[in-house]
Amino acid sequence: MLQQAFNGLVGGAFYALLALGLAVIFGMLGVVNFAHGAFYMLGAFGSYVLLDSFGVNFWVALVAVPVVLGLAGVALERLFIRRLAPLDPLYNFLFTFGLALILQDLVKREYGVQSQPYPRPALLDGTVDLGLFTYPAYQVFVLALSVVVCAAVWLVLTRTRLGMIVRAATERPELTRALGIDVGRWVTPVFGFGIALAGLAGVLAAPMRAVNPLMGADLIITVFAVVVIGGLGSIFGSVAAGFAIGLVSALGNLYVPALSQTLVFILMAAVLLWRPAGLFGREESLS
């Protein structure tokens, strides 16, 4: 059971990174970024292409790919997202949905639908003794790095003036504008940062999961459920729900395998019936 729980935490690491990026983007822009899974897929394919075509190793890709995708996110927000923001939110949802399909098909056209292999870095190609059991070193690294990244983001958001502004603009954009803070100037870098987190998760996933054009589409629906459970726009809630859902999914596979594919959505329905705003979301006043 402990080993399966650890598997759940490792899976939850990907949910947490992706949900963190989604929560920040939704909180500040009010945009449901359906292309988030496609950028996760591009992160994995970016590391594969760098290794296969240029011989660039995992450690360089771990830094370079999220930076490049983050810059692509900045350009995307400047050229398209910002222009659609004044319109009905459905327009940006449809745009990001269409963008996800385009990116998937472009990668599918170039590399086909078969999974591409990506080796684990030699430094982490072994096991770690955790006392009660041994565990692959690479999975331990993924969990540790995810916790460090989420903790670092949380510290920046809670302990620095920059973080306080971004957090306020994310969770209460109208009130932040009323206090004289220009929320618009933070939108572009925050959107790029959210995309970079998706790219980072993709690079980390490459040695563990099948690198294929549909890997993001298979994951993004669950990530949306994670964000809803944690509370739309709640940064802490998204991270906490990510790790919690990873645990629930892993233990569900162990004890109730017949419900393994639907357990997350059953939990989401239960949470929404109890707290419509999510576990850490804030109820909107009707008055």
C-alpha cells in the first residue's frame, strides 16, 4: 500500500505542476486554457527532438524547453489571447481548444501516432532505498523537483511583493484594479509562466511515459477536474488537489480497479455538491 501511495504522489506531481499553471492563468485572465495539455505534450516532444536530432541531454532540455515554451506562451498571449479577452470567455476557450488540435495534428503529421522512446538520464538510472521498499531514482527525482518547484512558487507568491501582486491579481483581479494596480502588465508574464510549467511537466514525463501526440489530451481532462476540486483560481488548492488526486487514483487502482477511470470525477461531483467553489475556492456573493 505504501508503495502504491508513493506511486500516487509521483503521478500527483504532474497534476500539481499542470494544475498550478492552469490556476494562475485562469485566475488572472479568466481563460480556460484547453491548450495546456498540448504544451505539456510539446515539452515531452521538445526534449525528445533535442536528444534525437541534436544530442542535447535531459538536463539541458529540463531548462531550455520550459523557457522556450514560456516565450511561446508570451507571444501567444500578446498576439491572440489578449485580443479575445474583452469578448465572451467562450471565444478564448474555443481558440485554445482549436490550438490544441492544431498542435497535436502537426506533431502527429511529423512523428506519427506511435510512441517515441526517451531514455532516463544515466545519473538517475537506478533505485533508491526508502526503507520499507526500493523505488526508481528517477521517480523520486520527479517528486522531489515537483515539490521544490511548487514550494518555490508558493514562497514567491506569499513572501515577496511581486508575489503578493500576482496572487492578488490572480484571486481578486477586480479588487486589485480598484486599488490602483495595473493587472494588465502582469498578464503576459504570468501566462508565459503557466505555459512554462506545462512544458516542465512534459520534460519530466518524457522518460516515464509514452511520448506521443495524444499524451496531453489523455491527461488534461483529469487536470481540469483537479483544478475544479481545488477551487478555480486557487493556487494552493490546485497544488494540494493535484497530489491528493494522485493518491486517490493510485489507491483506487489498488482497491477498486473497476472505478479507477471514474473515481476522480466521482470525487469532483461530491466536492462540488458540498462546496460548489471547490475545496479552497471562494464563494461569490450574490448580493
